Amino acid sequence: MTVDKPHVIVVGAGIVGASIAWHLAAKHGHNVKVTIVAPDVGGTATPNSFAWLNANFNNARPYFDVRHRSMARWHELIKEVPGLLELARWNGNVQWQQDEEQLDFCIKQHASWGYKAEKISNEEVLKREPWLADTCLPSSGWVASLPEEGSIEPALAAKKMIEHAATAFGATLRQETVDRLLVRDDKVVGVVTSSGNITADHVVLAAGLGTVKLAATLGIDVPVNSRPGLIVHSKPVSTRLLNGLAISNGPHMRQTVQGRIIAGRHYSGGNPTTDPAAEADIFFKKVQAMFRSNLDSTPLPSLELDFYTVGIRPDPKDGLPILGDCGKKGLALAVMHSGVTLAAFVGQTLAELVATGTKDKALDQFSLSRFNKD
Ligand SMILES: Cc1cc2nc3c(=O)[nH]c(=O)nc-3n(C[C@H](O)[C@H](O)[C@H](O)COP(=O)(O)OP(=O)(O)OC[C@H]3O[C@@H](n4cnc5c(N)ncnc54)[C@H](O)[C@@H]3O)c2cc1C
């Protein structure tokens, strides 16, 4: 007699849901059957992200450790999923977003935690990023160099993970919206979509802001702010204008694998104004001014605004991810900002938790129950 494997539904196909589903199918497929349910593939916040993979600044040590660990897992993951290697870049970051004192503290603190972080001179920056205008560099004459950091094209990465989970490991994709969760005897036993019920032994809500709504239908409060951010995207440029990330006290910029310069203010915008199109135009001029007009008599290629995005970050109220149990049997949550950086860690540890019941100790700090403590 064959016994059916436990069935896990992952709701959401952004970078977080894709990574959880991939890890479930690829690493635990002998134990579980996986279905991904989402109306799209690639996510909602995910395609509008700046997608910087990093563990620096404003960190408590335990959170730093998890982000750093996730960066290490990304290095492995991009070799395990076909097509991901081409979407990732690890060319480091030059950063002068903060004032000198903050930057100095950030470098010392992170270096003492084993993260590569050092001061480099403006001259050194221009050797690494020769297209940057020297006028945009700080008057202090130095910036922070964080050579471990990188980026990935997140929506494409999510698509590749889901494709691989399906073709190589038998995961099923259902392009449908979940209307509500199916509950029996106080346990979540599946989801309800417009085409009917899909039953399961476990449901993982990795639906970004959608998680908040779906959890609320069971009376579960997931305290998340929705924080918008504007990103401008240039038309693709065939010249490599940026090797790594440039996190200035003005624009934060990187060049995508398609050659676009993408940029935001403070990672990717604070709250955009009521006229984001006008704001994008003005901001893009600042981005253009970050580059010199020519390099060794080669003129700067035409840098034109192609489009802008306003993405909404699913940002838990204390800034830390909400992961794992939520007090309801059969249901796990995965909602966070910095989800691009964290997806590799979250995919690995949540898949293990759901498929085997083994809880990585690092997950303890991220439980929903922390919000119920005084
Ligand atoms: C402007 C901006 C800049 C950012 N910069 C960075 C950065 O530099 N580095 C970094 O690490 N992070 C960054 N982030 C954060 C990061 O992008 C997010 O944390 C991450 O994309 C969240 O991914 P997700 O898969 O959880 O959610 P999403 O990408 O929002 O995906 C949610 C998925 O759930 C599905 N869904 C929702 N409701 C339902 C439902 N009822 N039924 C079925 N499916 C449903 C959606 O269709 C979608 O597939 C940024 C975000 C923004 C907006």
C-alpha cells in the first residue's frame, strides 16, 4: 500500500514563496508534495524591489547574522537552480549614505562581526567605478567598501526557482487567488480558490501583504506596515556604467543584468509624492548627474528614463521578519522586508520546519508571538 506524502501549499510566488517552494520540492520532495498557489509568478513587491543583497547598517547582531547567513545561502542557491547564476552579481558596494561618524561606526562594527567592511579613498572608488562623477563623492575623501554585497534580479529569480521546482522536482503551480483558508477542527487543512477547495496538510502563507488579509480571516493579526518606494529604471545601456552598487547620500544605484541603471532614494524611495511621475523625472536627473560626461574621451552613453515603479514593502512593525508558527495548526507565515536578501535563508529554514518539524534556532526571534509580549 502506498501512503500519500503530506501535501504542502505555498501561497505566493514572489521571491519568498518561490524560495520556500523550491527548498520544499528540491530538498524535501521525498517527504512532501508541493503546490504553489498564486495568480502571478514573480510576486508583487518583488518585481519593484531594489534587490540589494546585504547585511549592513542598522543591525542588531542576531538579525545581521541571519542576513549574512542568507547571503551565504544565496551563493549556494544560485549554483543549484539553473539560470540563477546569470541573474546575480557580487561586485560589492561603495557606500556613503551616512555621515562620517555613522559610516565609521558601521565599518568597525561589521568588520568586528567578520563582515568585510573597510574605508576606501575617493580615488579608489573611481578605480572601481570609473564612470562615477568625482563631484558626487563625499568631501571627507573616503567611503565604506562592502565587497561581499551584491544583487539579484528578483522576479526572474523567483520564476526560475518555481520553474525548476516544477520541472525537476514535481511541484505543481496553480495560478489562482486564495480567497480564504480552509479550517477543520481548528486546523488549517487547505485553501479555497475560485475553482474550489485545495486540501493540504500544511499551508505556508508567503503572500507578502496578502498574508495580512488571509491571516485576518482567521482572526490572526499580522502587524505589518505597507511602505511604498519609488524606483527609476533607465533604458538598457550596453556599457557597464556600474560594476557594483553605489549607495550614495543621494541616489542608491545599481546596474541590472539587462543593463538598466535602477535607482531609488534611501534604498528606493521614501513615501512617493502624489505625483510619482514628476518625482521620477526629477529624481532621474539626479541619477544622470552621478555619472561623468565622458571617460577617456568616450562619451557617457545616453541615459534615459524608461519607467518608474512604486512598490509596496511588506514591512513588519518592528522591522524584523515574521516567520513560522502563528498559533494555528497547519499554518506557517513568511512575511518580511528585505525579503530578497532573506529569501535564501527563509526558504531553507521554513522548508525544513514544515517538512521535518526541525526548527532552526535562528527562527525563534522571528515568531509572531513576540508581538504579544509586553
Ligand atoms: C521599493 C522596494 C525596494 C526594496 N529593496 C530591497 C532591497 O534592496 N533588498 C531586499 O532584500 N529587499 C528589498 N525590498 C523588499 C523585498 O522586495 C520584499 O521583502 C520581497 O520582495 C517580498 O517578497 P514576497 O515574496 O514576500 O512578496 P511579494 O513579492 O509581494 O509576493 C507576494 C505573492 O503573494 C501572492 N498573493 C498575495 N495574495 C494572494 C492570495 N490571496 N492568493 C494567492 N496569492 C496571493 C502575490 O500574487 C505574489 O505572488 C524592497 C521592496 C520595495 C518595494
